[in-house]
Amino acid sequence: MDFMMLATELNAIGKLIYNSLYGWVQTWGSGSDLIGAFGVTVIMFTLFLKIITSPLDIWQKVLMRKNSKKMELMKPDLDRIKKQCGDNQQLLMQKQREVYKKYKYSMVGSCLPMLVTMVLFFVIFSGFNSAVRYHNSVVFDELTVVYDTTYDQTYNAQKAAGKTEAEAIELATAAADAKVVEVYRNEKQEKFLLTQNIFVADNWKSPIPSIADYTGTGMGKMNITNVDASTYERVMGPIMDEFNVNDKGKKQWNGYLILPILCLVVSFLSAKLIKPPEQPPMAGQTEEQIKAQKSQQKFMGLLMPVIMGVFALFYSTAFTLYMFLSNLITTLFNLTFNLVTKQIDKKERDQRLATTIKK
């Protein structure tokens, strides 16, 4: 597998994460074994991205706040025209549009920030997925070179020393096996806290991907093609024997689901703090339909955290770390924003009350 072919697998965000930021972090020298160079890369990328997208977060909160206030102001007018129009749905729709225009309320505008956030989420996911696939390809490619070089050198040395063909092959295989394990442990392994491999999901999967996970398609698979299965087993087999089995001889989990659980919890908290404003009823809607609409809005508010939980469980620890940090920062921002706006609203109410009393 050649590096020029691998380079084409990185998309724009993947290149930014892996080639630029990760490459820069690696120039710092030996980092902490607790976090690892790619862990530092993910943290820095998340912080940089949140700074860049902070205007979007502020715009979203300000727009939702404005729409909530407009909804409060519109509600008496909407209730009044609903009574006046009765069963005349055409007239009701016309009057509702007039009210929306009067208060400059846009139902499309209230959904736009959420759509932008969704698009950004999947763009970043694609970038991390690209970087993870690329890294695993590079590691396998480099370890293959290490294995073959060590094998050839040992085999030739043993043959020159007068060993038989079988003895030379046995000694060369043992030397190559030991060398790839050593190189992986000292140069290629990227841990993050209790997770053994940041490029693999923080779950019950083994730290070193099997050939099925490496080449397979679907959720949690790497979908890396053009790989010879026998070569993969020959090169990665000794590393799997070393890292995929614990001291008790049982399967070693890559992680303990800590980050996915934290990500799910923070996502639910964030969703609670970004409660969308109540949507005005459409003309002709019955009470049952209005209740169904509210239930649907509530369900959609819970759906995104569940989706994030699924992504966190089945995709790389690196992407899960990004989601956790991003949601944590967003939650803290929303909490601060809500506290500040509550104080502002309280002051406005006090001022209106004071003005009313004076009159």
C-alpha cells in the first residue's frame, strides 16, 4: 500500500486534523502516555473549532431568545384571531401570516441554526473518520516494512551462520514478531486515559482491529480496502496476541465505555438547555394535532443525544472525545447564557413594573 494512495483517503477536515494539527503536535517530542499526541490534537482541534464557531452558538441562542419573546407577544393576537375566524381556515391563515409579519417572526429562521449545527456535526464526523482510517492504514504499512525488513535480515544472518532452512525461518519469524510488537508499543500505540487505542471505539472491541473490523463495512468498521488478509494476520497477529489479551488470558476491551456514557449525559443536558421556542399553531390544527406537534418536538429534542450516544459507542474514541468536549463547552456556554439572560429579563420586568406603578 503506497502513501500517495493513502493520502487520497484524507478529506479536507481529515488533512487539517491529521496532517496539520497532529503533525504539529508530534513535533513537540515525547508527550504524556496518559493522553497521547492524538488526544492532545483532538482537544486542541475542539477548542479551536469552538472559538471559530462561537458566533454561530451566540447567534443561535440570541435568535431562539428573540423568537421566544416574539411568541409570548404574538400569543394573545393568535388566540384572538383564532376565536374571531372560527371555522374559516383560509381567513385564519391570512390573519396568522399578518401577525407573523407584524412581529417579524420567521419559522424557517428559527430552524436554520439547528440545521447548520447538524451539517457541521456530520462534516466533522467525516473528517475524524477519514483521519482514523488513514492512521490505521499508515500504521499497518509501516509495521509491514518493519516486519519484512527484520525477517529478511534475520533470515540471511542465520543462513550465513549455517542454520538450516527451517531453523532460519523459525528464528526470523520470532525476531520479526518481537520487533513489530516492540515498535508498536514504543512508537505507534496511542492511548487516552483508560482507553488502549484512541483510534478504536471506547467499548468492548479489542485495541488492535481484527481483519474483519479493519476491512469491513458498516457501523464501527474501518472499510480499508486493498488489504491482503494473510499479510495483515502475519504482521498484526503478534501485536493482537500481545495487546488483545489481558493478564488473565481473557479478551482485552479497548475501553470501559466511560467516554460514551459521559458524552450521552452531557448531550442530554445540552439538549435540555437548548430547548427550542414553542412553535405557533398552524391554521386548521385541532387540539389533538397541537399536542402531537409538541410531542414530536419533544421527541426530536431527545433524538440528537441518542444519535450522539450511538456514534460515541461505535466509532473511534477520538471522535467521542471531540463530541464530549464540544457538548461540554456548549453546555457551559448555554448555562451561562441562560443565567445572564434571566438576570436581564428580571431587570426588564422590574423596570416595567416600576414604570407602571409610577403611572
